[in-house]
Amino acid sequence: MDQDQLERITSLLKGSWPMEEDEAQHIATNCLEVLERDAGYRDRLTRLMRVLPSECAMTAALAANQMIGLHSTRKRAH
């Protein structure tokens, strides 16, 4: 598991929702597992929306899109 990627996702989560570090890390781990699957954009988005906090669907959708973008950019750089 990519530690840098995990830290970025954890930071994104904490910036989007009020949550403790351990909760953010747990959710970030689940998100990274979704992102690392060989799947298309729509499938990743759907799976991320199930993992992310659901208080605000718009915030979850924005965060999911940012995660997909970060992961895709990082993947191309390597």
C-alpha cells in the first residue's frame, strides 16, 4: 500500500469532514483499496461513495473525484 497516497487521502478526508485521525486513516485505507482495483471510473466512484461518510452526498462525490484524480495522476507518474 502506497503510504504517500494513504496520507493524501487521509488529509483529504479530514479536510472534508470533521473526524479523528484514526477514523480518517481507516476510511482512507478502504478508499485506497477501491482505487487500486483494476476498474473503470464509474465503478470506482460508486464504490467510493459506499465507503465515504454519507452526511453530504455532494462532499462525498467531490472527495471521490479528487481521490480518483490523485490516484490516476500518481499511477501515470510511476
